[in-house]
Amino acid sequence: MTHHESEHEAVAAAPIGPGRIALWVIAAGLAALFITLRLNLSAGIDVTRWLVLIPLMPAVACLINGVFVNKLPKPLVTALAVGSVGVSFFISVILFIHLKITGEPIQQVMYSWMAAGDFSVNVSFTLDGLSGLMALVVTGVGWLIHIYSIGYMAHDESYSRYFTYLNLFTFSMLVLVLGDSLPLMFVGWEGVGLCSYLLIGFWFTDNEKATAGKKAFIVNRIGDMGFVIAMLLLFWIVGALDYTTLAAQAKTVSPMWATVICLLLFFGATGKSAQIPLYVWLPDAMAGPTPVSALIHAATMVTAGVYMIARLSFLFVLAPSAMMTVAIVGALTALFAATIGLFQYDIKKVLAYSTVSQLGFMFLGVGVGAFAAGIFHLMTHAFFKACLFLGSGSVIHGMHGEQDIRKMGGLDKLMPITSKTFFVACLAIAGIPPLAAFFSKDEILYKTFAVHYGAPSWLGAALWLTGALAAACTSFYMFRLYYLTFSGESRAPEEIKKKGIHESPYTMTIPLIVLAFLAIVGGWVGMPHIFHALPNYFEHNLEETLSVANNAVGVVHGSAMLEWGLMLISTAIALGGWIVARALYKDARSDVPARMKEKFAGIHKVIFNKYYVDEGYFYAFIRPTLNLGLFLWGFVDTYLVDGVLVKVSAWLVRSAGMGLRLVQTGNVQTYLLAFLVGAAALLAYLWQGTSL
Amino acid sequence: MSWLTTITLNHFLVLAVLLFTLGMIGVMLRKNGLIVFMCIELMLNAVNLAFITFAAMHGNEVGHTMVFFVMTVAAAEAAVGLAVFVALFRNKVTVYVDEAADLKL
């Protein structure tokens, strides 16, 4: 009997299963929510002072679990780690409702972090429409993934270390979104980068995984350099780094400097959010545990770049050419990554390239001036991509670590809940109406065609075409993945079949169901304006934060016909991709894919090997760097540093010491002579020019 | 040759300089600790003479005050210094300063 089966029996034998506990937790949280809201209204408790608790909760849990790592009992570790994020989520919900009732952004200043002359940075948090939404996504999706991790990591010997890192990540991400100045965002930005590194290389004894962690860390540092330089330039030009002052004085930045700063900021975003040219780390980042891929490398951290551009939208609208760059890079990344996704066989690699591609859509959105649409896609993407990743994690868990979809198939009977939620998320990401991505992706594509801020019309149309092609690929590879994994007969090797392929425990399936539900309804908050009767709560929520940018971009007066037409095309593309994928891969009966592969062997090989970008980077950057390092070590260090600098300077000091040693006779009378000569010289100097 | 017949304040200063130089040469050249010590006293008294002379030049008593200070400090210094030489003699049976070189490398 394997340990997986024994755990199943333990779950069945226990009086209260983890699923029921989860339900109780949610019920208790809802009750607490209503009580607090009533108290806030009637007894006048100032809930706005709870804002700091949102990031603080996971920080405290991380400290406790981190200090007593592997010493606390497992249930306590779980309660601290999962509970703290849950509390953060409920506080976020309370404060968001408070924000919606009062309409006033909540701000809380903790203390003065650094002050020099006129410049000062406070550690202070702010919750407006944008950061409130991000906090909800981070804590909400994050909480579900924490719950999922209880099941997924149950048998890992570094259970408490895992949750320590995960809490540290949640804390950093919340500082990133809630902090109200660029330095504070940078603290969170680096914090999530560190946690990403720690969690990718979580199983660090495997050299490949440790290397993947290092790759992510180094590539991110390259991008961060842009962020830091942009921040320093802003300090140099404006003299302040908090959003309020920056927004008020953004007009004083000349267009040239605005372009430079925005391009540097975007370079930082390409590192964190895996865009061309720095996307290469994200597919490798799949070496980490799957819930980490879902939380960090799909739902939250990688969207930080999009958040940053939306947060600084008042600056980006001053630099139309920088925005055009953002849009072009976004659209190219979307298509480029989607084509790679077409031919991958690793279930997580497909999802990784899909994430890169979807992030490209978000950048396309913010790049053409549709900031709200970009953030909208960020939110819906967090739902369906987290669902897909957690679903793939459930598959990997049930398949005892197998990730190759060629060895799967037939899982829909063995894993019904995973299969159904995965299918829903596939529909959502493909853009089938009325699921989430239909609304968000369609909004981006429509705005690309109609708004294209800072870009000429033909470029808008070209970007739309690129995006539409990427959407077609997306639909195709997602359903290819679904049918290869879940439909037909099982192709699993005998030894895996013998161990027994099984559905995952409740702690894993409940988050899947919740996320699948969100993937269905998540788009309904942002109805396109051609549905006159239905309100667009989403855009309304971000109106105040994005007001400067929206005024600059202006109101789009696209015709309803155009929007309906583009919407129909999007839907047709999504359905087309589905139908083709279904015909080719359902039940793995068709031999067309194999024949196509033979016919276009050359193209297939190039795309399957990811366009040899990693190899290109190796020859263009890594090998020269290695050679430079060898030269510096073999020649400069050995001969120049050790030979000349170290030995010569040591010889100099030694001989000087040998000489000066003779001066120190130990005889007071010699010293007195020196004293006399010195005094005489001093007096002679003082007397020079004075007539006696 | 009026400087031979009339004694002015400058003569006192010259005497002070000569005494000081004599004392300093003694401190630098002699190895006998007691002689060195006496030379130091000679230097101090040369300074005292100079102070008195300057006081007379300026017509006030500030110089005298300094002389009393110097004499007091010199007395204390003599007590301590002689005690050091007594201790040195008890340990090494010598008062020559160049023989007290135990701490030298």
C-alpha cells in the first residue's frame, strides 16, 4: 500500500474530514465578516486601522513558522499559515466593502522610513480601487492555494519550511500592492523575487531545480536594474517617490525623460512578468511545487509588472512611444509564447507558456491605454490559471509525479472533479462566452483595435491581428492539453497504474471547485458597454485610480457594430481552436497530428525547442560572461591581483616596516632629539616673516 | 660695549637660554639618570628665570604665579622621579638609563 492510499483511508476514518473543516472555516469567516460590518456601522469601530494587518498577518505566521521550523506540530503550522492568510482575506473583504460604501481610499501611515532634507518616504499603505482589488486577488486566490497546499505537500518532509516561504511571499506581495510609494513597491518586488527563488529551488537537492531557481533570480535582477534606475531618475527629476506626489507633479517630467523612465520601468516589468526578452525564466520556474506555480508564477507575482504600469499609468500616458513599445512587446510575447505552447508535452510547461502568453495580453491591454481591461484580465487570469495549475497539480499528484501528457489520457473517469474543473478553466481561458476570459480578453482586443493610444491605426489593427492569432493558439493548445490528459484510454505506464491513479483529497478539490466557479462568473463584473443594461462594476471600481490616464487616453467612440463584430470574431476563433483540437486529439484517435509533425518536421523542431532562445542566450550572453569570468580568474586574479597587487603591496609594507623599525630605538633621549628638532622646525616656521 | 657695563633684562633672558640649552644637552647626552634629572631641573629653572624676567618687563605678577606653579610641580616630579630611580637601583643595581632596556625588542 502506498502512502497515498493510507492517507485516503485516514481521511475516510477521521470523524471530520478536511473538506468539512474548510466549509466551517468559510462559514465562520462569513459570520465574522457580517458581525464586523454591523459593528463598523453601529458601534463606530474604525476598521480602516486594520489595513496594516493585511500584510502583517502572513508576516507574523512566517516569523513563527520560520523561527520554529520543523519544531511545531504539523496542525499548528497549518493553522498559522493558512489561517493568517484567511484572516488577511477577510480583512481585505471588509476594507474593500468599506471603500465601496464610503468611496474614500483608505490610507494608513505607519512610520517615517527615511527622511533627508525635503525628501521623505513613509512606510504607509493605501487601499484604493486598484490596490484593494489586487489585495483581494492575492489573499483570496492565495488562501485557496494555501488550503490546496495542505493536501499537496502533506507528505513533504519540509512542510513547515514550505509554508514559511509561502507566507513570506504573501507578505511581500501585499507590501508590493498596498505600499503607497515606489521604494515600498520595490521592497515587495524584491521580496517576491526572493520567495520565487526559494520556492522554485524548494527541492534544492535536485540540481536542475536549484539551477532553475538561480536562473529566475538572475534574470529578475537584470530587469530590476531598470526599475531601480527609473526610480532614481524619478527621484532626481521630481524629488519624491510616493504616488500622490508623483501623480501631482508628473506633468513636470519632460516627454523625453518620461519615455526613458517608462521604458526602464517596463524593462523591470519584462523581468518580473516574463515578457520578451526576459521571459526565459518562467518556463523553467515550473521546477517548484505546483501550488507555487499557481500562486507565484501564474496568479500573483508575475502580474506585478502589469499592476506597476497601471499604478503609474499617469506617468505612462505622458510617454506614448513607451506605451506603444509595451503594447508591441505584449502582443509579440502573447503570440510567441502561444506558438511554443502548441507543441509542449509537459503539462506544466504548456501552462507556463500559456501564462507568458496571457501576460502578453495584459501588457497589450495596458500598452494601448486600456488599463482597466489589462487589470481585468489580470484578475480573471488569476482565477482560471490558478484553477488550471492546481488542476495540473492534482493530476501530477494522482499520477504519482508524472508530468508527460503522452503518458496520461483517460483521467476523466479516474479524477472526475479535477477533470470537470479543468475543462471549465479551459473554456474560460479560451474565451468561450460567457466565461471569464471572454469578457476580459475581448475587452483588450477591442480596445487594441479601437483605442491604440500612442500608436497609428494600422499598428492597432496589426496588434489586434497578433492578439487574435495568439487567442486562436491559446484555444487550440488548451483543448489539446485537456483532451490529451483526460480523454480516451489511459496511456499510463504499468508501474503508475499499479500504484493506483486516484482523485485528490478534499483540501485539493475544494479550491479547484471554488476557482472553477470564479472562472465562470469572474468576468460578469465587467460587462462590455454594448450590453447597455448590464453595469461594468470593474471599470467603475478603477475609475478614480486611473482617472488621469483615462482622461489622457480619452473616451473611445467605437461603433457598436465594430464591437459586436470583433466579439463575434473572438468567439469564432475560440470555438474554432476548440473544434480543431477536439478533432485532432479527442481520445487520441486521429493520426493527423503525427502526420503533420512529419510533414513539417523542420518547423516543429524549431518551435518544439522553443525557437532555440535559451541556446541563443547561452551563446550570446552566458558563454561570453563565462569566458570573461575565466579570464578574470585565470589572468587578472592570479597574476594581476595576486601577483602584482597583493605581493608587491605586502613587500612594500614589509620593507617600510623593516626600515621604520630602526627609528624606534626605545631610547628616550633619541626621541627627545626628534622632539627638539621638531620644535625648532615649528618655531622657525612660525617665525618666518615675523620681524624680531 | 654697553652690554658689558649695564645689565639689562635681555641679559637675564640670554642667561635663561644658556641654562636651558645646557640642561637640554645634558638630558640628551648623559646616561646617568641622576644627572639627567638634575639637567631637567636646570631646564625648569631656566624657564622660571625667563618667566620672572618677562614679569618684570610687563610690570605685573603673572610670571611669579607661573614660577610658583613650576616649583610645586617640579618638587612633586622630583619626588616621583627619585622614587623611580630608587626602585630601578633596587632591581638592576644601576642608575644608567640605557641599561634599563628590558622592554626593548
